[in-house]
Amino acid sequence: MPGLYALREAHPTERTVGMAYYVSDADGIGGRLRDSPEDFRVRELEAFDPEPLGADWGGYPELVVRVTLRDWDTNDFARRISDALGISRERVSWAGTKDKRAVTTQLFTLREVDPDDLPKISGVEIEPLGRAGRRLSFGDLAGNAFEIRVADAVPEAPKRVADVVSDLRAFAGDGDAEADENTQDDDPAASSGDVTDATAGIPNYFGQQRFGSRRPVTHVVGLAIARGDPREAVRLYAGNSAETEPDDTQAARDRVDAAFGVGETPAGSAASDETERDSTKTAGDGDGDWDACLDAIPGKLRFERSMVHRLAERDVDPGAPPDHDDWWHALEAVPSNLQRLFVNAAQSFLFNRILSERLRRGIPFDRPVAGDTVCFADSDAPDELYAPDMDRLQRVDADRVSIVSRHCKRGRAFVTAPLVGIDTELGDGEPGEIEREVLDEAGIEPGDFDLPGDFDSSGTRRAILLRTDLDVTFEYGDPRFAFALPSGSYATVLLREFSKSGPLDL
């Protein structure tokens, strides 16, 4: 089905993390996000119902509060409120971590805290809601509602926004729908560029934040881990400099590369061909002077220092076998959540590559083809969301394509692709062919994720189409986008279709 999509090549940095295309061929509006925190507003859509504030502490020890943060990192706020309350940081919980340069509204639970003891903190509003018998966790986050202003868009932004929306409606499977009343030539809203309640669709890519915007390496570290090469994983994380980093950081990483016996690494090279390992990067010809590396690594690179410190402690020979226990020991110097992130980023990169190849081949995203696996909609999700339920999966054979396609058109089902892990069953037909091709290029197979400790992953699946009802209004020439996304999906993946800018502008 080549030619189904009029694809436009993505920004070079995005291509390094598997996002090969835009699905809208329309020109972008440019601009930038987050001129001020108020330009990026996020409100959690929760699936968490507390009991009244008067509920007994014995059965409901958690105080549930709704917190609005202005220009606060979520983790920094958790530390600040725990200090103000005089409690352990472990007694503060939340469902989703938010961007700092934003105004964010979300729930927190505070274990064994009285509402009267809530502190006043600059840039923070805290509203007690009730009590709960358990702390919040990631599973309690259904999604997020966004209101985002793009500053300094091009003068042609209204027309370009309309063109992009038209493309995204078609991608969502709404290409034959009648134009909305407010987009008609005789409607006053049309001349302003406003768009109301348009169902937009985009590939459900993992956004650049998943991999690092300035130095996208988490996935190549994860791929090295999955290949059973912790030595290369340590080098890629602690060494492997990028031109976007400060001079002292680049110098420190170059020193680490020298200890490993790797020459100067051109910026971004680790991410420019993620699926290939450079055969010139052989072990054993470095000086292994880990103490000199520690002298060079600035304190701000604390995780890199932790890894190299373990190498120095054991005086690890750079010629030790790539899978030697000493390399695993060094890799495990970072916190467990970062260990999981490395592997998750590798899975995310492979998922992005699968989606990009599906786009290149012109296989639809809004409906299945034979060999696909679909999931059904989450009936408990908030009304604002098109939310999939990965606990309800079904393989689609040729006889069922038609009926499942109708479910997809009505928003009752979603085509999925794998986040590859130990338990992954690859697809049949052309979807399975794509999955196997991407894995072969990466030198990965599902069983490779049978890894020690926190690196282990059983895998899961993810919807390939991200749908949302989109409103766009213009104020003094600047577009404001309002939409909602299920948890785990990225607002910047939608906005990139409109901006056609690099990830650092998002």
C-alpha cells in the first residue's frame, strides 16, 4: 500500500530515536514552547477517588491533596514538602512526573499528615481533597489534559494549522468526514484559524524526552545491555561526548573513552546508527586509568562518576570480557529506576522504528491488517480520552479484519505493536515481518531481555495510533492548543507535527 501517506522526513535528531517521519506534509508554524510556565499547562486526569477528609486515619492513612505547581520539578516539590512537614520523602507519592517549566495540576498522597499541617510554599497551591487507604501509583494516572501556547509562530500559522489538522484527521481515519462547521469558508472562525473538536491522529511515538533531547543515548545504552555487553553500555553512558554538552563535560567523556581505548567520538555518533556497533571500538587498548577519569568528571555528572568509581575500586582491566561481572557491577551503580529506563528506552526506540517502517510501507494505523494484534478501549477511562486497555488483546486474522476495523473506526479498539520483552509474541503477516526486520537490524531478539536484576523486562504492547480531540484558538497571532492524551503518550509528539522544528524547540 505504498503512497497511503504523504510522508515528510523528520528532523535529524528525531530520526536518531526512530521517529523517521511526520505524517503531515504541510509546512510548520515554527515558534517555541514555554516562554513562561503559563504557556504550558498540564492537568492530570485521575482514576483515583478518595474518601472524605473526616475518614478514620486507621483505615485511611493517606491524605490526598490536589497540587498546582508553577515552575516546579515534581521531585523537587516532593523533597520540599517532605522537609516542610518533617516527614520522610518516602511518605510522599504521586502518579506522574511533570515538566518543570509549566503549570501542572496533579494529585499527591501524604502518609499520616493532617490537613491543618499543610505548609505554604512559593509557587504552589495545595488543596486537601480527602483520605485514602493506599498511596498513589503510576497506574492511577489515566492521562493528562494540556493547554499549550506556541510563541512567535509564523504569520501564516492559521492556514498552516488548518492544513496540518486536515492531514491529522485523515490519519485518524476521518479523511472522508464532512468538514466541521467552523472550518467552512463562510464561517467567521475559519478566517481566524480556530479549530474546534477535530479528531486528530498521529503515530504514538515515544517522544524525544524518553531518550534525551541534547544527548539521546539512553536507548543505545539499553541496546548494549540487551545485547549482553555491559562494557559498551558503561562506555556509552559515561563516555561518548556530544557537541551539545559543555566543554568540561565533553572533555571528561573523551577521557573516559581514552580509558576504554576508544578514539574521539563525533557528536551524536552513538545515536546516529543505533543498531550497529562500531567494530573499531575494541577492548584492551585503553589505559584503564579510572582515577584520571574521576579527576576529569565534574561533580554534576554524579551517575557517570558512580560508574567509573566502581571501575576504579576494582581496578577493572579495559580488556576484560564485555560481559564480565565487573562491567555489570559498574552499570548497577546507577539507581534502579535509571537501570529500568535504559532498557525501556531501548524498547521505545525499537517501537518507534516499527512505527516508522509501517509508515514507510503505507500500512494503515487506524485499522488492522491481517497479522496485527489489537487491544480494546478502556471503558473506565475519563470521557476526554481515547484510552487503550492492554489487558484485552486479540490477534486479527484475515477473516476478522473487516469486523475489527469497524471497532477501530468507532474508537472501541486500537492496533498495537510490541514493546519487546521476554514474553513478546511477534505478529503474523506483514506486521510480524516488520517487527522481525527491526529486531534483526538491531541485533536483538525477545529473549535478550532476560537480564539480571532491574534490567529484566517481560515486555508489553502499545497502541500505534494516538487519537485526541483537538481545539486550536489564536490570540495575538499565537496558537493555543487544547487536547488530552492517555498516560504514556507525549504532547510534543503531537506538537512536532505543527511546528516542524527540532526537539530542542519543543
